Amino acid sequence: MLNIKELLTKPLGFTEILIILLSLAALIFLLAVIDICHQKVKTTKFIIKNPNAAIVYILSENQHIKNAQISCSKGTVSKTFWTKAPFFSHQNKALAFYVLPGLTNINILVNCKKGIIQSDTFSFNAEEKAVYEASFNTQSRHCKIRLIKGNDFYFEMENNPAPYTPKHGKIWSNPNKMSIIPFFYSRELKRLLTSTFCLLLLITYLVFYGNLKPYLYLLPLFIFVVAFILMITKGTRNFNKVFNSLSEYEKALTDSDFKKLHTVYKLFMGDVHLLSSCLIARHGGSLSIIPYNQIESVRGIKYSKTYGLAKSLIITLSTGKKYQLEFMCNHINELNELSIFIQSKNNKVHFF
């Protein structure tokens, strides 16, 4: 036991720190290689199982594409993959995906360098073994699709396309039919109690093993009281202001949707609820309502209050109000899903 304590309290030297950093870098690289290999295996299985599938190349004018998310409300498509681009002389490789023959309704969300996000939804009739190009325009931020190799092609927009259903996230059933503000208070109180309990455990260790004064216990209690007062006085202020500006029908619809089954994405210190007419976000100790018809632009950035551990989605409304939603670790993929969902609700949104 003494040797373990000595090992834990021994300061790390330059060699030990270098070994740890190199080991972490090797682990990250290995996980990335495994993910790439896994995607290649899935793509190969898809084309072996469906040899008549068409292929669609994704391009963007004057922008380097990093990755893309494909969501399909009608038809069947594969995951995106990097491949040689024999039909395009200006680049060696391009991002592509396979699509089965037939009418297909898809949404493509492309992540480019400098945090630029481009998204569009369209329908087309895929031909067997045909080759298509889906090209994004950097100014209009819309996608044009054209036939490169094949016999027959026509562009067809659906009058009543199927509503987009997010593939990720948790389906919240709201068993107690809790309203929005009581839900916010219950979740925030639970978060405050958990944080206070963890802080009390740390102070207990410092008092008993660090010989600090017992009055240090007053610190977490003081922090809890201050946070509780801020939650009651300021937590729902922005929500009430926007909610009261809605019509009676919109208020009833929002409250009704919140009590029904809906998708919820996990955020840093909160969550965001995807309703039919708006987003309900609990973030940074406050509650916000974001109507889809007021969203003017959406931007994904790496900078966040968590110093790189999260990626933020900045939502700007036509009123000038901005909301920052932070997605942590394995929930970062849900950021793209939320962007696609917003685009399906309001196709006039600008993506950056």
C-alpha cells in the first residue's frame, strides 16, 4: 500500500510524460485506422450485396471537403467513403456514396475547411450502375446533381417529402407528462445536488487527510445556494420572454409536443429537445426556446468553453439572438444530425 502511495505521489519526469503522450497519440491513431477500416468493410459489403448500385460523387466549389453526412428519407444509400475520381481531372480523390436504383430522397451535409457547413435536400431517380455528381455552390450553398455516366436521368422534387427522422439521440418518453419549466428545474436541481455531493467528497478528503479546517464545508453549501438562486431567478428568463411572444396555438403545440415522444440530444451541462416547431435547450444553467422559422444561420465551431473537449453549434436567429449548444465527446456526431434536422425544418437557413 505504501509503494502505491509513493508511486501516485511521485512527480513524473520528462521521459515518463513523453511516453504517456506518445502512447495516447498512438491510441488515437489506432482508433482512427480501425474506424476507417470498418467503414471500408461496410462499403465493400454494400456493393457486393448490391452490384447494380449507382455511385454519387460529392464535390464543393473551391472548398476542400473533410467529411459528409448522408441522411435518406426514401431509398437506400451507403456510408460515404473516399475513392479515386476518374471523371474529375482537377482532383485525384473524392468523397462518394452508393445508392440503390429507384426514387431517392436524401439530405447531404458537407463539412469543409474553416468550419464551413453546406447542406441541401433533393430527390432524384437513381439508375442502375450510373454515375452522378452532387456539387455544392459556395455562394448559394445549394447542391446541384447531374448525370455523368448513364442513359436516363431526371430531377424530381417531392411535393410532400417524408419528414426527416434523426438517426441518433435518445427518445424521451416523458412518462410523467412533465411540462417544460418543471422539467428544467428538476434536471438542474439534480445536477446541482450531484456537483455539490462530489465537491463535499473532495473537501472531506482535504479535511481528514490534508488537515484543513472543517469550516471549508461551508464552501460547497454557499456555491449551492448561489447556483440555486440563479436557477430560480435567471434560468428561465429567456425562455419566458420568447415563449410569451408566441401565439396561443404555438404555445399549446410546443407544450403538447414536449409531452409526447421526441428525440433528445445530450449537451455539455444540459440537453436539447427536437420538437415539431422549435428546439428546447437546457444549456449553461438556462432554458431556451428556439423556433425553427426564426433561425437565420447555423455554424459549427471547434472553440468552446470546454477547451476543445466539445464542439459548438452556433444558432443565430433573425432577431440577432445567438445560442451556443456544446456537444461533448461521442455526442459530437449529433451536432451534424441537428444541423440536418434544422435544415429539414427551415430550408432558408444559411450554414457556415
